[in-house]
Amino acid sequence: KFCLKFTNDRTYIEDGINLFTYINKLESHHPTSGYLSGIIYLIETTKPTKNYIQKDIAEAFGVSVLTLRLNYKSILLILGINNTYGLNVSDIIEGIR
């Protein structure tokens, strides 16, 4: 629902669902708007070209940029990675770090 506010690209939705499912197996979380915005921003950081800035994603989810950043950093900790440089969503889910 929130993804459709800033993009019609179904890959964001599919990657978001896959990544949320994977992370939820590692550490259970209620899917709040802030948490989901962090997941979508993580997906955006895996793209070779960035289409959306933190502010765009935060506004689409109705959260502050700070909330997005805090959730993004929390998700990176859960995944055990420092950043997503050189990774795509499939790599993250398969555990390639």
C-alpha cells in the first residue's frame, strides 16, 4: 500500500515482502510504518541507481526521516551487515555477505 504511493514498480513490493519475511524469521517484528520504511530504504540502497531519497520514502510511509534511519540501522544489525554495498536483496536473503 505504501510502496504504491511513490512507485508502481512491483519489484519493490516483492522484494519488501521477501525481505520482511526473511528478517521476521531472524527476529520477529510487528510491521509498523517506520519498520517497513526501513526495509524499503534498504531495498533502495541495493539498487545500482537511486531513484528515491530517504525523505521520499519517509513521506510515503508517513514517518520522519529519523524514524526511517533508525529502523534501517536496526535492520542492518539484525542482518549482521554494516551496509548493502555490492549486495542485492537476493544476496541478503541467501546470506551472502
